[in-house]
Amino acid sequence: MAPGFTLFLCGDVMTGRGIDQLQAHPSDPELRESYLKDARDYLGLVERGLSGPVSPEYVWGEALAELERVAPAARILNLETSVTTEDGFWPDKGIHYRMHPGNLGLLKVARPDVCVLANNHVLDFGHRGLVETLGRISAAGLATCGAGVDLRQALTPARVVLPDGARLWVFAMGTESSGVPQEWAAGLARPGVAFLPDLSVRTAEGWLERISGYRREGDRVMVSLHWGDNWGYEIPREQREFAHRLIEGGVDLIHGHSSHHPRPLEVYRGKLVLYGCGDFINDYEGISGHEEYRSELRLMYFPTLEARTGSLTALRMFPLQSRRLTLRRAAPEDAQWLAQTVSTYSREFGVRVRAEGDGLRVQWG
């Protein structure tokens, strides 16, 4: 078998609000939401209530043991919160996520290689909040991509050196369809995110040209995209075409997120497209609505790519359930539900998912 490497990918990791309040250094709990006005109230929505402080490991639960067992070559997640002490709430925005910098242990225990920041919450506390977020994460020894103190930094990919010495480049962008305001786009001298104005062929070609400036023989490339709305399984045509064009241009993997539940996946020309990885960590427990999507069920994605070509050789997903704001292995019947659901909506892409003893296995072709 050709040599390859395995990655860990997941969807949105939101360590603010109620999750932040569980930790040793909670932020000011004031909220400016229509739903609740105090972040601590999210802990009261949890079954039997919940109070802190708890250890950083508590929130990740059994996901940490699975990460150690698999030992992926790189760990990549979408960090959907700011890390700041700033109090300047972004105006005219309904929800704001903030984690106190003293709680960065929440991230460090999972040892991510890359924290993607191109999303609709990283500027919840303004440009100053973003600049502090970038500085705090960097000082913790963690890499970021998708946002920056200016356009140049926002467009710069993260680099991961793989075990064989090859490089994995991680590019990240956000779209308005996921709630990223246009005014959050980074400028020549303005902090912000790598913003996609549209999903046109022209935009895809522009990114492929930028990618070609980094990629060298033997390098692998993935693109992380915060796109689409929160609920539903339909994949818009423009998302499919954009993902396909990137892969045709040499991208090896598409890491999509924003939806609150897992969406279909595709293997296009041998390359993996995750249209929506679903939530991974948040404080949404106890919020009613959309129960049919089972958003309390979470997935860890472990794709294995051939080192020489970047083609997908295997994909295993590990199912978890969030309960009392910690992740536990999903019960067999819940794992089966996830497998059937993802398989049903991925069928049009020629992908099938089945539950096995140690997770969900994916077949394609």
C-alpha cells in the first residue's frame, strides 16, 4: 500500500459563552441576545444544571482519548469564537462568542495544529478583539489561518509539516451565506477574515493562483470553508461547483463547516469534499427547535490521504454525543442513525456510510 497520512478534522468548536463560564477564568457574562442576557444561564439549560469550574479536558470528553488512539498527523478545527477581554460588542449582531484568554487551555489540551478563524464569530468583539485573538492564540503556540491583522495575513495559509517531511498547506475562507458580514473582510490595513464575495469560477481561479504560489512538488493542500446555512441537507449547486473547481485545480481536500449538523460528503476525482462537518463543541444543549437533525450528535473525521497524490484512501468517522457539555461515545443506535442519515443524503454523490464497531466507515465509487 502506498504511504499515506491521517488527519483529524471537525466542525465548529465554540468555547465561548456557557463553555467559557465553566472554566477557571470566565469572561464577563453579559450578553446582548434576545434569548438570554447572561452567559451563565446557558448552564442552567443543561439537564440538571451545571456549574464550574471544570477541567479543560471535561469539555472534550472521550474525544481526547480517540485522538490519542488514532494519533493523526495533523489536527485541524474551526475555532468559532474570539479569545479576548475586549468588551466592544460588534453592533447589530444578535449573538457574540468570547472566551477569556485565561481559558486557552481549552484549546491546548486538544493540541490542534491549525485553528481556522474564517468564520462568523471571530470578530464578535470588533477589530481589537480579533487582533487580541490572533496574538493570544499565537502566544499559546497554536497556528491560525483565515483571519489576520491585515489582508496579507488573512490570506496566508497555515503550514503543517507531515511525518515524511512533506508540507500540508491549510487555506481558509468565509462566506456571507454562513453569516460572515461583508464588512468583516480584511483590508490592506484593516483586520478581518479571508472573505469570499461569491463562489464564482473567477473567485475559484483567483484562489488557485494564490495556492500555486505556495505549493511545491510533494506538498498537499486543503481548503477550509465556512459556508452555507445552519440546517438542512441540500447542497447548493454553487457550493458543489466551487468545490469541484478547486479540486480540479489541485486542491486535495475540502473542509466545509457552518451547519449545526453533519451534511453530505463526496469523493470527487478521488478527493474528499466535506460539505458540512456539523458542530463539535458548544453550549447549545437545552435550546429547543430542529430536533429532527439530532445536533447533539457529533462526528470526528479521520481521512487518510495517499502521500504522493492526496487521494482519499480511507475515511473513518467517530460518533459522539454532547451531554452535560461533554463529549461521550454515541450509543450504537445513535451511531446507526448517523450512518443512515449521512449515507442517505450522500447517496447522490456515490457515497455510502455504515456503522461498525469502532465508528462509521465510508465507501465510495
